[in-house]
Amino acid sequence: MDIATTEPVPAYRHHASSLDLRLRVTSPGLLALPWRDRLADWDLTEIPFRDIPVGPSRHLVRFVDTDGALWALKDLPERIAIKEYAVLRDLEARSLPAVRAAGLVIQGDDSAILVTRYLERSWQYRRLLMRMPRESSEYVDRLLDAMASLLVELHRNGVFWGDCSLANTLFSRDGQVLQAWLVDAETSEIHPRLSNGQRQYDLDILVENVAGGLMDVASRLGLPDDDYPVLIEQAQSMATRYTALWETLHAEPVFSFDDRYQIEGQIRALHDLGFAVDEINVHAGGDNTLRFRVAVAARRFHASQLHDLTGLDVGEGQARILLADLHAYAHHIAQQTGADVSAAFVAPRWVTEVLRPGSARAHQALTGVGDPIQAYCDLLEVRWLLSEQAKRDVGEDTALEALARRSVPAGSAAEMAIADVSTGQLPALTPAMLTEIDAAE
């Protein structure tokens, strides 16, 4: 199931007998919308709609641009809307990657509208897969890894998705990886803990739906039938990706007492994946063995470190890259001054002298599209890759030129900048545009 549709909906006038409007935001523009009318009846020439082309859906979803923000409005039966609103609020409280509920309108007669914030700088899977080179599988791997990570994170927090698919997910760039976001929680349930059966059921649904999503893209691109077995294999790899991550987070290895140094390696492995460690439990057995168990916290290990040093709030993937740049800068200053310099000491100077101007230059090279912090991460990656190829430091200007000309190394994460153009930047519908659309149909 997709999150929105631009398909025609049978129009009929309906005035609710009652109205219960709950908005979590102070937005006069939202408050002024005709909430008593069914969403299908709203006047396209009077309401500030944004036309965001996405796939079919069981329910009508439209996007409204008001008070400088973009909002998704979904028409639902009352019971389903109340349930999804509650689930999204709970996911937000747990800091899980999902769209944020902004309001709920109960119209009466089993009709309701759910309001969510539009996820800026995000896109559906089709946008990435249909814009990237067909011969490269790196982008599919990044996308599937993001899906597996999302499902593991939800399951760790007792969230049963119920309808997990590429179509019910949005993706955003996070350094050299992708971040997946849940955007449809109609069938989701939150439990204290999920059983293995519940997790397996969700995973089976995901494998099947990912296969369907990949074949949908292949059909749109006109790929030959010979490519379909590869797509099936990629979809089936979801189970392997999910299981590998789940087992890493829940492993309870046993070491001999003499090999206890390996505990540090296990912790470093979790940190490399971006997970913070909440608690360590080491149980010494009578047979000179140690059983090691870790309580894993949120996947923001590097992001939390960077925030403590600089106050920046960025994605985990971006934070890994920025921390490496910060430490390299600290090493450079130490060489210049001949004194030991900590990252904490030079962090404010790095933000002012390196990050901010570097982000501005990289963002300008990408014609102002996307996120400036992500643009700087792309600049660092491209500079490193080009330097590896040239076996010398090519410098920032060469990397900026490569970004501007979209001539970055093949398979690099920076290539995904082509998908950064936000669907939210499309113009609002006008009477003239509607006339043109009708004529085209």
C-alpha cells in the first residue's frame, strides 16, 4: 500500500454532523481548512494543495502547503484514524523513525482525517531506483539495508508493523547510507515485546512486498524478464540482512576468562553499527568462562557524540563522517601547534572555520538542492575517492567541481544526490494547471 494517490476519487458533498479537531501545532492555515467537508470534496482551486505524484492507495491522501510547512492529510474511517494517530504518537515518544502525527479530525459518520508532517528531503524507493544507473547494485543494497535496519529497530521496541513494504516507507540520505522511515501505521501494533512468530510474520511480509516493489520498478523501466530472478534474490536477502543485524544486537557470546579482552571488540562492533550501549552484563561461570550480554540503546552513538561536542543534531551516518573530519582537523591543529589538542577543544573552531563554509560551498555546487550537511558529507566522500584514484590529495576545488558536474565516482553515495530534489517543491495547483491536466487526460 502506498502513502498517497493522485487518482480521481468520486466526489460527493458531505457535511459532518459533528467535528472533533485536534491539532498539535499552531498553524492558522491548517485551522482554517474546511474540516467539516470530506477531503475528496475540497476545492482544488481554493486549497493550497501540492501535487506530489505517488502510487495508488486504499485511502485518499492529499498534501497541503500552509504556514510555510507541508502537511499530509489522509482520509480514513474513524476507528483506523484514531488507532494510527495513537501509534504514531507512541513511535514519536520512542524517537523511532516514523512520520510525526500533527493532528486528528473526527468528522462523524465514521469519517476522519489524519494529519502528519511531510518528511522533508525524503523520497520513495522508486525515485532512487529509477534514477540510478541500472548496472549498479550498490543503491539497491543501501535501500534494503535501510529497510532491514528499520524493521529491526521497530521490533526491538515491540512494534509490529503488519504491512511493511517499500511503498509504505520513505527514504532520506544519511551520510553514505540511507535512513528508512515508516509512513503508514494503519496496521501497526505496539506490544511490550514481540514473539519470534510475530517478528517472522512481519519479515515474511517484508520479503514478499520488497519483491513486488522491485519488480514494479523493473516493469516501469522496461527491464527484460531475465532480470527478475535477480530481483527475487535481492528481496530474499532481506531475511539475511535482518537476521544478521538482529543476532548481532542480541548475541550472548561465551568467552574463556583469558579471552575477556574480546568483550571490547564486541562493544566496538556495536558502536561501529551506530548503537550505543546502555548496560553490560558479564556473568562468570564456574568453568572459567564469561557470558557477555549487552543492553543496546538507540542507534545514535556517533550522533550523540557529535551533539555533545558541537550541539549539532544530525543523522547517525552523517555524524560518523563529521566526527572523522573533526578528529582530522584536531590532528592538523596539533601538528601546527606542536601541542596535544582534543576534539572537544577545537570543535567550536571546526564548526566555524570548516563545517559551515564547507557546507555552504558544497550546497552551492549542488545548486542548493538537498541538505547542506549532507552536501558536505558528499564533498568529503568525493574528495577521498578521487584522491584514492589519483594517489594524492586532489583538494577541495576538484571535489567541488566533480559535485557540480555530477561526475562523482561510480557507485559512490554522492551519486544519490540526483534523487535529492524534493517532491514537495512542485508548484501548487492552479485553475490553469487543472485545465491542462484535464486536456491531457
